[in-house]
Amino acid sequence: MTAAPRQLVLPLPQRVSLERDDYFVSASNRPALEAVERWPDWPGRMLAVIGPDGSGKTHLAGLHAARLAAGGSARDLVVEDADRLAGDRAAEEKLFHDFNRVAGEGGSILFTARTPLAGWAIGLPDLRTRLNTVVPVDLPTPDDELLFAVLLKQFADRQIDSEKAAEVAAWLLPRMDRSLGAARTLVEQIDQRSLAEKRKIDTRLAADVLNGAG
């Protein structure tokens, strides 16, 4: 039997929001969110959010940056992926000077990183000393509650029937990669596959996408 031709689907823009109301809170990310929202009352006015890729660090950092921008503060910084700066002498020196400037001005720094501060291969001793004073908070791998909420949000943004979306999301949960990025990518791929092949969105289509069938 000849397979039905696939329909060409143009990549239409989807509404992506990093607003506070779109930040779903569960047991896994609540401690990190509450820690960030205690700003400016951080110990030493410094905080590091530590979590794996796909745990939501960028969203959380974006919420904080928006709060700073709304307040018109120029003395407070957000440094994302700070652990990636380790070993880069120029980047380490810049961060060291930024650290001293912000501290001198009474500002704050929110760091995000994938690995604990103690494991950063910092070559600049003075910077290592400064970073040792930063209080970390963990942002672990998303739990089922958070992943389910993000899946439903992604389906809703694409006007997918809520009951069918819930059924597919529940099927995906124990089978998908445990990251928020994976949730967004899966829903996008399912939606694109549905449009291209003129198939309804259900668990069978989700299985084809997840297993790379087709």
C-alpha cells in the first residue's frame, strides 16, 4: 500500500511566554523559585541556581531579569551558565571584576549553572574565593506534576482538545526524557506530524514521534 503523501507544513510562530503566570510550580521547583523571589534578601546578595539542562533555569532567570528591568536596576546582574566560564581566563577576570563592582555598589548577582559551585574548575584564585561565598539552591529534574503541566500548556497553545491532550500527556510522562525542553519539543513534533499527515493527535501518533517511526 502506498503511503499517503505528507502535507507541507510551514513553521508558524507559536506563543511563547516567560511570564510569571506561565511558570508552573511543583514540589521540584518551588524551593528554587522561593529562593529567587526572596531577592534582595539573599545572603551576601548572591544566589546560584544549580540544575541540569532542561530543569527551567533560563525561565527562572528570565523572570528575575524582568523583575530587575521593571525596577530600573543597573547594579544587579544575571549570569547564566556560569560554570561554562570556568577555564576561560578572560571570562573569569571579567566575572571577578563584575563581582567586585556589584558588591561595592550594593547590588546582587543571580548565577545559573548545571553543576555545583565546588566542582567549577576556576583558575583564578580570587574569583574562586568570591564564589565560595555564594549560596546555592538546587533546581532538580522536573517531577511528573511539572512535566504534565508543561505538556498541557504546550498542547493548549496549539489549540489541541484538552481531554485528548491530557490523555497523550499522561501516556508520554513515563516514557519521555525528563526535561522541560523535551516536553516542548515533543508537543511541537506531535503537532507538526499531525498536520503533515492529517492524523488526529492520540497516543499512537505520540508513540510514532517518540520512537522515530515514519
